[in-house]
Amino acid sequence: MTMTQSPSPPNSNDDKPQAVSEVAQEANQAQQDVGAEAAKQSVPASVFVNSEPIREDQVSNAVKFLSHPKVRGSPVIYRRSFLERKGLTKEEIDEAFRRVPDPTSSSKPASLNQDGQAKSSSNVQTQAPIQTPQPVAVAPTGIASLEGRQFHWYHAVSAVGLLAASGCGTALLIKKVIIPKLKLWVRKVVLEEENDYAKKIDAKPSLAEEAAAAAKAAAAAASDVAKASQEMLNSKNEERRRFEEFMSLMDAQVQEMKSMSNSIRKLGGQASSSGRVFSDHDDHRVSASSTKQSYANGKVDVNVQLEGRSSTPPASAEPPHPKSYMEIMEMIQRGEKPSNIREVNDMPPNPNQPLSNPLIAPRTKPWDAQNGSDHQVLQSQTSAEGLNQNGQDDGLNYLLDDESSTPWWQRKNVRITEIENEDEVKDTGPYGVRTNEQPPPPIQRTWVPPRPPPVAMPEAAEAIRRPKSTPKETATQEQSADGQSAAHPSEVTDELQRITKMSESVGALEMNGGFSTGNSAVIQEQENSYGEN
Amino acid sequence: MPVFKTPFNGYSVRFSPFYESRLAVATAQNFGILGNGRVHVIDLSPSSPVINELIAFDTADGVYDVAWSESHDSVLVAAVADGSMKVYDTALPPQANPVRSLKEHAREVHGLDYNPTRRDSFLSASWDDSVKLWTLDRPASLRTFREHAYCVYSVAWNPKHADVFASASGDCTVRIWDVREPGSTMIIPGHEHEILSCDWNKYDECLIATASVDKSIKIWDVRNYRVPVSALNGHGYAVRKIKFSPHRRNLLVSCSYDMTVCLWDFMVEDALVGRYDHHTEFAVGVDLSVLVDGLMASTGWDELVYVWQQGMDPRTA
């Protein structure tokens, strides 16, 4: 038997995920993967674990998403599900959840006083898509909330509109109401004047006399006035003369005084006349022109989209349901029950009914066989002869395949027949349980139990597998037969160690090219266990 | 190619991993909206293209999925719409069935998968947003994985790593889990719409395919899951179920509400390599045989189960 490269399970922890033997190339690649992940995780990681580092931009997007007040009101599971759908890994989501309380409390300390401020600053800090429904929602509802500078122009536009409307209204009003009134009034006045004129003609003569009398009186008055004004003029002239005389006297006195002061100055020292200088201080106020209003941009550019996702299928496709399907749905919705349902009792009559013994050993899978360890190559070569012996393991006694016809379902297309020879399912050798079988082929093809992945840390595996009270078994075929005995927890660790040792021994034996007594010992044990049950 | 007519609308079909000619079919009355359910175990007759029913089990509520045990050749598990799972043993007399009723989910159980590597445990995916891990010998679940935000439609064990599985959910993500870890180890936000099915590539354990309501199937490599390896478009409506071939590395089959079953080779430029439009209603269940290369089966709401060999027309006699 050839020395093979089949990795025996407990060789190294790195090989653990590759428990089934593989081509060396794949093993190297797996080791590289594991090597990359080993730095991250202490437990030797498999390919099925995400090994990417945490992406900071995704985490910050997630934090913004989670900080939004609307998101905060939603259940946690929906928040997580949303972030997962966006492609965040578990670590990134956990990190975002961890960070969420901190940024909101540190960056908005003062804004908690005013709701408007908080809302506007949260508008600034959080993401666009939440806000696009917000302004759209608020604007149609009117100008109820005046917070936020975005609503200014809405306000102005509506004010202008109102003014225009009122202007039009008043214009119409004027046209329709006031002008007719004006016209009426004018007409009325004209009519009155006409009436008055008519009356005046009658009273004309008396008027003339009165006018004459009035004119005389006026003349008399005028003459009186003339006289009076003349007197006033005279008096004014006299006053002017007197004033001028007085002025001249004053001038003379002033001159005398000047000369006297000059003489005094000359005589006595010079007296300084102090004058005050008054200067006006202009208050130059520098007016700070700092009233620049900054409009915060309400939209923050964030990648995370928050539009509500609908879970309906793509737009085109609601597949056409069968007609009776729709009928039944309508019946259900109306509350009717379809008539063909009957009461069925499908409970087990004996819940502890033991299962019957398996008649056939499990067959190796074609993918296991093909990629199998090299010691199975020998099996495949010899199995070419036993190609048609698949039928013999069926529990039905019909035509054996060395006779003329193969079952119809095995008739394949010619082109794939050749290839299939190598891929045929490996026959698992019959046990002594079978009675009416052909004599086994010359080389004993024995059943190799699928190797369970070795337990690197039995304690951890056991701890994880202990869901409630009883632990899960790491079962290969042999152990499941002994199932009842392993229910005692005390024996579990022993079981695990026994299992790992047994698989090791099987692996070791196989490495030696194994159809040796090791395998038969395993099979003997199984036979015995079947015999017991 | 034979046809099997079920009285109720088909929901799922699975080949037995032990017997080449045996299949299980999950059906539900009234399209699964409200009504009884039935699990059929059918068998292909070798000589003539005829399908016989071996046994059928009735349930109180519709059966959405069925899975064969990998350890016991006669045992199968059915996922029922009332939140329970029924375990049947065909080797026992019919009166002894079901042998177990596992009721823990709060809502419909929509998906089941049996571990093909360790063969001892199976997973249930439910509309109550959780996935549960069970073994046949225990009446209670071993683990509950609750992280999805919406219905979990499908679970699939990794074909190489016995502890790793994936779940596809209506919250538009696929999560990779390891039963040794308390929570999911990877989240793939694969589609913008609900993901109805997922399956691992049997020959490259890092490749996983997801099928979504957005009519596309995407192939992802978990080592670089931000960008899909490939996107397969061609279905006219939501893709309901996908399955990677157990025999060919690049082959995958899908069924859709557009009533077709399609065969894809995702490594090829023009990925669609086959299309079967034999169903006259939604095709909701499809499976490829592990034991016989090229053998495939499908079922749909037209109450028919077809079994045919790849390359042949399923409707020919």
C-alpha cells in the first residue's frame, strides 16, 4: 500500500478544518487562510469565518444611522438586519452599537434645551435620506413649525401670495363697489347744484341791494384800515429814529470803553483771556458686520441609504398563481374553510418507539470518494470491475446487474459514460448481515467510516454542545449505536476522548495503508452492536 | 419517463441516499395554504418506467419538506406546516408511524437537511426565524440558532465540514454557521430580495449558491464573499430551489415559479445548459440523485412528480 498524504486529524491545529484529506495545493491555501486569521483569533479559524478587519468608514456610517432619532425608536433586530443587508460584518455592527451612545451625548450638549435646535442639529449630523422625507412631509402640512431655516422661502412665497391675493381682492372691490358709489355721489352733487342755481335766480334783486350795502361798509372799513396803517407807519418811523439815536449813543459809549480798556492794558499788565476750545468728539462706532447668517446645509453626504425598503418582489414579477390558488386564498380571507380538509391524527402512537436497525451501511458520497485520500484510489481502480454492483445493495430483490438489463434510470448518455466510470459511487462492502448477495469481490472493500473532525478542545466543544442539560454526542456510526449509554454526562468526556482516540487510530491505521486488522476491528464492533440490538 | 400523480400539491422531492430507486415526496393540500399533508415514499420500477408508491403517511397540516436519514436507510423526517417534524420509519408497520413528533418551532418548518458527513444530526429551518439542530435519538433540539430577522427558508450542511452549515432567509441574507460557535460566523447579504434556497458545492466546499425572489442564482466564494463568483439569470420568476450536482463539480439544477427546471454550468459563459418545462404549475421541488449520476426528479403544484435522466425529456414514456 502506498504511503499517502492523507492528513491524520490531530496533526496540527491548522489542519483541523481540513479534516478530510485534500490535494496539497488546497491544503496550502487553507493554511495561508488560517495563517492570516490566526493573527486575529486565538482559536484556529476556518475559512467560513469572516477575517476582514473592521472598516472604519462603514462603522461611522452605521453610527450615524443608529444615532438618528427615528432609528432609535425602532427595534434592535431591524437595525441589525438593515446593517447586515448593507454588508457590514458582525464585528462592525457590534462596534457601531458600542459607539452609538457616545457621539450623541458629547456633540450636542447645548441643544438639548431647545427642541428646534436639537432637531436642526440632528438634521445636520444625521443622514440625508431621513431628511428628504422630513422636509417633504413638513412642507405640505403647512407652516406649522417655523424652526429650521429651510422653511424661510416657503414662508416668504406664501406671504407674497397672500399679498397678491389681497391686492387683487381690493382692486376688485374698488372697481365693483367704490366707483359706483362715487358716481352716485357726483350725480347727487350735480343735481343739488342745479337746484341751488334755480333758487338763486329768484332771490336776485334782494341780493343786489345787500351787495351794495356790503360794499359801502367795506369801503368804510378800508379807509379806517388805511388810517390805522398810516399811523402805524408814522409811529414806526419815529421809533426807528429813536433807535438810531440810541444806537449812536451806544456806539459812542463802546468806543469810550475800548479806549479805556486799551489804556488800562497799556498801564496794567496784560491780562490773558483764556478761551475754551470745545471740540466735538464724534463717536465713531465701528459696527460689527457679523450678522452673517449661515444656513446649514441640511443634507449630509452619507452613503447609507435609509429609504424604506419594500420587501415585495421585483416590479415585473408577481408570478401568475393558479386560479384555484386565488380561489382558496379568497375563501380563507372570507373566513371559510376549504371543504376537503379532514381531521388527521398524526401523533406518534408510541413516542419511544425504537427505530429499526439499518439494513445498509451508509455509502460514501461521490465527492468524498473522488477527493478521497489516496488509499482509496486503489478502491476506485478495483471498483471499475464492480461497476454494476450498485444494484445489489438495494433492498429489493429484482434483477441483479450482472444479468442482461440495467434499470432504466441508469441508462446514461454515451458521452458521459466513460467519465462516470471513475466517479461511480464506491461500493460499501456488504456485511455478514446480507444474506443473498454475490460473493464479495476479491479485494475486500471495507467501509471506511467518515472521519469526524477531531476535537481540538474537547472541553470547549463539550461546553458549546451542552445546550440545556445533556450534551451532544460527537457521533460517528459506532457511537450512535451506543447512544443510550452516553446519556450520562459523567461519561461524556470519556466518550469524547474515546472518540478522538478511535478516529486517530483509524487514521493512523489508514496511513499505513490500511485494510489491516484495525478496520476489521471497527467493523467487528459494529456488528456486535447490531447483534446486541 | 414515468410520472407519479399526488393527490395534493407537491412541495419537495428527495432521493434516498441508500436506495437508488427510492424517493420521498412532500405534499400539501390546497397549495399548502390550509389543509392536510401527505408524505409519499415511491419507488422506481426497474424494468418499466413506472413509479409505485410504497407507502404514504398523512399529516394534519401540509408537509413542506422531507429528508432521508443518512444513518438509517428506512427513516425519513418530514417538515410540517404546524411547526412540528414527524419521523417515519418505513421498515415498521404503518400503524407504528410516525415514530416521533418533534414540536418546538413556533411557526411552519420550511426546510430540512440531514448531515451527510456525520450522519447523525439534522437541521430544521422555520418561519419563526430560527434554525434548530436535532438528532434522532433525542426528543428535544440540541441547539437553536436565532439570528435571522425573517423566515428561514432553507438550510444546507457543508459537504466536507461536518460542523458548518448555511441558512437562507427572507431577510435577504445567507448566514454561515458553525455548530461549535454560539453565533453565525459569516453573513452574506446576497440579494436585495428574499433568498429562498441555498446549497453548497459538493466538490469545492467554499462555494455556495443562493437562489432568490429576484429570479437570479448567485454563486459565492466564502473566502471573498463581497462579490459573487457568478450570477445565473434566466428564470422568469422567483427561483424556489437549487441543488448542486453530487457528481459534477460545476453543475447545478434549479426550479422556479416560472414552471421550469433548469440546469446550469456556472463556470461557462453561457451558463444555462438545460431547461425542462414539463410542469404546468410552479415547480417547487427538485433533487439530484447521489447514487445515480444524472438522475433527477422534480415536483410542483401541478401534483406531479417526474423522474428522468438528464438529457432526456421528462415527459416521454
